[in-house]
Amino acid sequence: MEDHDTGAGASAVGMSGASPTESAGPSAGRFSRRAGAHARHADNQGENQKGKTRKRRKRRRGRKVFARDENGAIPLSVPAASHPPQPAAAMPQPPVSSVPRRPQQELPVFAALDLGTNNCRLLVAVPGRHGQFRVIDAFSRIVRLGEGLSASGRLGQAAMDRAVEALKICGEKLRNRKIRKARLIATEACRSAENGVEFLERVQREAGLKLEIIDRQTEARLAVSGCGSLVERDTRGVVLFDIGGGSSEIALIDLTRGQRSPRLANHIVSWTSLPVGVVSLAERFGGRTVTRETFTAMVDDVAVRLKAFDGRDRLAHVLASPQFHLLGTSGTVTTLAGVHLDLERYDRRRVDGLWMDRQSVDRMVEKLIGWDFQQRVANPCIGADRADLVLAGCAILEAIRGVWPSERLRVADRGLREGILSELMADDGAWRRA
């Protein structure tokens, strides 16, 4: 399945049309050169012609036109009728045509690639307003690189072939652009597989891309960095979670201490990475046919892992506050949001940033548990590629909600790639220059 991200077609990023001052410049020059001739010509005309000239003067009187000098546009008021306009030769400014137009500054291009257990994703973007960027190209494909990994401990041949083909497309996209900085990462599948490093050597040979395997702490930090704009100013605490294919990252963010940093990741007080994700959990418990008993067993499995997380109580002082909430960034929560909105087709613009209350999440989980495999396939926000994984993701979500109960869940259709881009642009000073 291939899913090109929203915004990928924004080819006009960083471009703008002519400004009002630019379009007014040539007409201002023509008016200044011809003003004296028009006045002299009006004195020699008959009565009817004088009336026309007078109307023309009234329309022009008091207007501002613009001529351009070396330092930009300067306003020039049109002379009143009682002061005859000077001929163009007396104007100190050079003719507009003699001033070269400055070329528009080219925006730097940044890229982020995330090869996960289930997906291969690429984003290419340019900096926008401070802390923001605009996507100019994107690519996403479900490759299931971690298929069978939990049983064999190795990446399978078919899975590696699918991933390499997707990465070849990403490589072509990157080589066709002048990239200022890029970061290409691989996560849990390559991190835990016996042949993970060997596979990345193949990727470098065949796709021309050199990927780095990041550790779990870096993965958790990047997930937080990618969601900074979804945490509002009055928020006191957040539990951010990223339910992946082979692992699930959880970060506890405390915003009650000291001044808030522009980088949300600076407020992480505790984090963990569970070695379980939607692919690995579904392979162990089954994903096509999931009974209530099976679902409960999956929730319990994850809950046991969370109990071993020593830092899980670091936000105990804000859990009861209305300014505390959960923030989920993964296919599980975006799928729940799409089902909740009853979308006929998944729409990132409606899902990203959506708030869901506790009752709404409960209803959606119950609805999915009640659907059989074919009903999940038929839903446009799930489809055949996620139908056997979505309930495993819901089980992980329920275990997280059991440890950190919250009245509100915010949905993020963003994650590691956005975090990479934010850090690359901040470190490069792209927003300061802009």
C-alpha cells in the first residue's frame, strides 16, 4: 500500500507573486516622464478637451505611485494642480529599468526518512515560520519489514525486498533535489534483528542510502520533538506515546518546572521503550480473529511490561489536573480518530490535532472489538493493510490508559520524521535566518 502524505504536492513553497510595490514601479516612471507633457497639452485644447483633462487630473490628484531606488520602493506623491509637475529629467531617481531586480532567496531543503517495522516514510520540507515547515515532497509505504521477526529473530527475504524497493524510490526523490541536510533512520526491526546491519549494507548498495540505527531513547526524543506544536501553553503534563510496529515509546513530559523551553523534549522527565508493537503483538496473539479474551490477554501482556517501568509515577502530581492529557502519535490513534469521525476517506487535516474525550475512545475501542476481520477491512480508515494490526494497537493503548488515566487524548498524525526535521532546522539556524 502506498500513501502519499498530504502536502506533498506543494511545489510552490517559498514562492510568492509580485508585491504591490514591484507592480507599481514601472507605471510610476511612465507617469513622471509624461506628466509635464500632459499638462502643456491640456492648456492648448478646446473646452471639451479641457473637461476631460480636468477629470483625469482629479483622478490622479493625491494618488501615491512608487519609483524604485537602490534601497527599495519609496513613495512619491503626485503633485497638486497648482504646482506644475517636474519633467522626468529633474527626478533624482534613476529610471526603473536601470535597477536590477534582486533574485529571490532560495529556501534550504531538509529531508527525514524513517524505516520502521511496518512503514517506510520520507518527508522533504523547507522552513516556514519559526518552529514550522512546509512539506514539498513525501512518500509512505507499508513494507512490513518486521514480518516474522518475533519468531525467527531475523528479517525475512520478502520483507527486505519490499523495503529495498520502497527505499529506492526514496533515494531517487532525494537525489533529484538539492538537500541541505538529511537524516535517515531505522528503528526497532533493524535494531533487534540479527541481520539488521547486514540488511542496511544491502540498502546502501542497492538504494544508495546510508541509514543509521537509532537507539530507543533517541526514538522517544524525536517523537516528542515532532509533536511540540500540539502541546498548548497552559498544559501542565503530557504522556506522549508512539505505538510502533515492533516497539512502543512512551515519554513523560512535565511542564510545571521552570520556564517552558522551545524544545518540548527538554521537559522529558522519564521515558521507556517497550519491546512490543502492533506487528509483534499481533503475531503472538493473532490479529485476524480477536476475541474479547484474546484482547484482554494482549492488554495484560503490555500492562505487565509497564509495571516494570520505574519512572511511571513521575507525573503523579498532575494526573488529576485538567491541564494533563495523553498525546498519541501512531497509526492506532489516527485510525481510531478516523473511525470516530466516520470518515469516508482518511483525511489527515481533520485527524491531526483532534481531541477525543475518554468516552469517545471507549466507544471506538468497543466498536473495533465487535467487528470481525472483514468489517475492519471494509472500513476506509483501516483497510486490508491494518485490519490485522489495529486491535493489537488498541490493546497497547488500553494498557497505557490504565497506568495514566486521562479525560482527554490528543491525536497526532506526525512523529519521527517531523521530529527529525524540527531538530535539523533548529540546529542549522534555518528559522533564525528566515
